[in-house]
Amino acid sequence: MENKVKLELMSKSSNEAFARIAIAAFVSQLDPTIEEIADIKTAVSEAVTNCIIHAYEEKEGIIYVTCILKNREVTIEVQDNGIGIENIDMAKEPLYTSKPELERSGMGFTIIDSFMDEMKIESIVGMGTKVTMKKTIK
Amino acid sequence: MNIKYDEVDKLLTCQITEEIDHHTTEKIRRILDDEIERYIPKRIVFDFDKVSFMDSAGIGMILGRYKMIRMLGGSVEMINVKSNVRKIFEMSGVHKIIQIN
């Protein structure tokens, strides 16, 4: 079984809830547990929020969210054409945030990494970032 | 948000009634800060019974209020925290600073 959906969102914070609910609804055809769905919703919310706050710095931009289902495996890509990440290792550090003034906790990537089975971050400064995350529904 | 203040015990109870993310924290933060400044409570309880979703935006929001209340000499606790929300607090170590009942 293979299925795919692609969302294009304006980088507005009101779209964070839409993105995670839409992806959760799409994934629900695999009949995941409540906990699996909660984990996926949180991971999507973190990735989309990163695009809005960091990639586009709360300015206008487009966020692309793709979700692919292949057998029991869910792959979610969240991509932006924003400023990019200079130091990915530092961005992944728990509690590191480039925006402490916004009361950000610096836990976004740590949460994605622990709630999903796999996380990959690709970024080019000035071009954008793609976060790919995978989770197998048991 | 449902806010209750007990004058005798100087207890402020804040029941958050929506999902907590980067979008909603701005509004929640503004309401909470206003209430805290108005009452200067001795004790504040955040009721999470109606919070079905929270991402990492909630960590910063709660820790920010915690710092503020501690500075004013009050204590903080959280109640009715659902397992998916608790997981986020535990991962970030917030449960070691703020009591979850």
C-alpha cells in the first residue's frame, strides 16, 4: 500500500494546528494508537513551528509538508525556502535555541528525534531546510 | 481559559482550555501575566484537564510563568496533566522543577 499527500501552507502560526491535524487525519488510515498519533502531531507541530519562527522569522513564506505512507511506515517531510541552519549539530542540541527572547525551550528537534523513529535535517544557508522524519506504525 | 481566585488562600487556579502551541501561547501568556500581576498569588495551580495537545512551546510558556511567580514569592503546581503532555514536561525536565499532581 502506498499513499501520499502534499500540503502547501503560508507561514502563519494559525496553520500549525491545521498542519498537525491534517497529517494526523491522513495517517489515521493506518489505524495507529492514540499515542502514535499524538507523537506524530507533536513532531509535525515542532517542524512547522521551526519554519515559521526560524526559517522565515515570522515573515511571509511557504511551508511544504509531504506525508508518504508505505505499508506501515510514515514518512513526513517539512520543507521551507527560508534562511537555513548554519550549524545543524548545534540546532539539535537539547535546550539550545537561537531565540531565547521568545521563551523558546530549544527542545524542538530533541522532541522530533525522540517521538519519531528517524529524523534527518538537510539545510543550505540562504536556501532553506528540509526535515525528514519516519515512524513505523506498529 | 477559566480563572478562579481564592482570596483567603491567595490561590490562583488557571484552567487552560485550548491546545498549547506557538500560536496559542502568545494569548495564554498575556492572560496569565495579567492575572498574576493583578492578584500576586501565593500559590498558582495550572489545570491541564482540557489540554489535549501541547508541543515544546508549552515548556517555555510554563517556565516563564514559573520564574515570574517565584520572583513574586509564590509556588506553582500543575494538575490533570494528560500522558502526552506529561511526556513533553518529563523530556525537558520541567517535572523536576514544577510539581505535577
